Amino acid sequence: MNILLAFKAEPDLSMLAEKDWLAAGHDSLDTSITRPCLGEDEQAAAEMLLRQPEGLHLTAVSIGNERADSFLRQFKALGFQRVIRLQPDDELTFAPATVAAVLAAWQQQHPHSLMVIGSRSAEGNSGQTGFYLAEQLGWPCFSQVYDFSVNQALQQVELKQRCATGKRRLTVRLPAVLMIESRGDYCLRTPGLRQKLAVKASDVEVLPVKALGVEAAVSPLVGLEHPQRQRGGLIIQGSDVREKARNLYRDWLRKRMKS
């Protein structure tokens, strides 16, 4: 059984200074100086796949530049049989429909029984890619999945899903698209030194998106805004520590204790 994991190397936006956000008010945000990160949802999805029974053919695909190669080599070291990076001509940060079209085109040329992706990315955070992908493939899509197990003999997947009324278990006939939502239940394992040394740079297959025959429809970036999350503060005045403590109790603590 062939299973595909699609992920994105996200920039660590916490490394950007306020001036970087101000400079990007009406232009693209330069994230070249930031380190690439792997989203929590993608890490959980990869760990779930690695815990499945043997006999599955696992493929990891990323759409973007060479910043994703380190994660692709990590997946290769952990046991993924094939790792591919699809190189687009334009940035696809805010283009979930185009990303889904690229993955659908890859599925048409390289069939898989199950496609697993994260629920949201740190940049776009739209949560739409999985639904677009399922619509283009004509497959069922299941979001808010926090665990699953593959039954290769019956061509089924048993999944655990969060819903409005709590949690539920479903048995789904393949093919299907799963959108993983991690809440700290899984942590991606770390490959050993021998596993890392066994992986070569040439193991990462780099293919242009144009080879799939997909026309990229890029959404223009209108502007960016960095919300301020600073906490307010008040300096308590007083001639000495005893007076300051008295003012703190009278003006603040006593009101809270009564409520």
C-alpha cells in the first residue's frame, strides 16, 4: 500500500524583529534569515505513519525550496522509502487551491491509497488545502484526526477524530485524505547517527512543478500586519515597601478577593 505524507517547511516567524514586519507592510515578508521548522501536525502525522505495521510504502512530498531538504533527509533516515521536493516557480504561501492541484496532479501520476497532511500551516493557517485536495480527487476528507491505524489487508483506515460533541472512532474504506490535528499526543522520533549517515543528498528527488502540468495561480499579497501582544503594567507608588504593599492590597487584591 502506498501512502503519501505532504508537508511544508515553515519559517520560524518568532525570529523576525519588529522592523522586518514594518518593512513588509506592502511587500513580501523576507523569511530567508529564519530557520525552517516542521509543523506539529506534520510531525505527528509522520510519527503515526512510522508506527504502522511493516509492508507500507511511505512517501514524503514537500512543495517549496531547498529549505525542506533537511526534513526530507530526516524522513528518509527514519524509514520513508521515497522523499520528493516539488520546486515551484512562485511562492505558494497563500495559494491552498494551487497546492492542492499540485498534489492532485502528483496523485494522478503516482497513485496512493492514503494521503496525509497537517490541518494548518503557521503562515497561511487557512486549513483549506486538504478539502481542496479531496474535492479534486473525489475522495472523502476527514479533519481533526488525532490518531489512525491502517489495515492493509482490508484496505481500510481506523481513525480517531475530534468533533463538536467530543471524540469518535471511524472505520473508513480507502482511498481517503486525512488532516491531522496534533495536540501534543505524538512526538516525532529522532534518527540515529548511522541512519543519518546512510542518507545522501541525492536521495532527495527534486522535480519542477511544471512537469506535472499544473498552472500556478498565485494570490497577490496585499499587506501584512504584526499584531501587538504587549501586556499592560502599572507601577505602585509608595514611600516604602510597607506602604506599597498596603496600596497593592487596598486598590487591587481586596477587590479580587470580594469577587
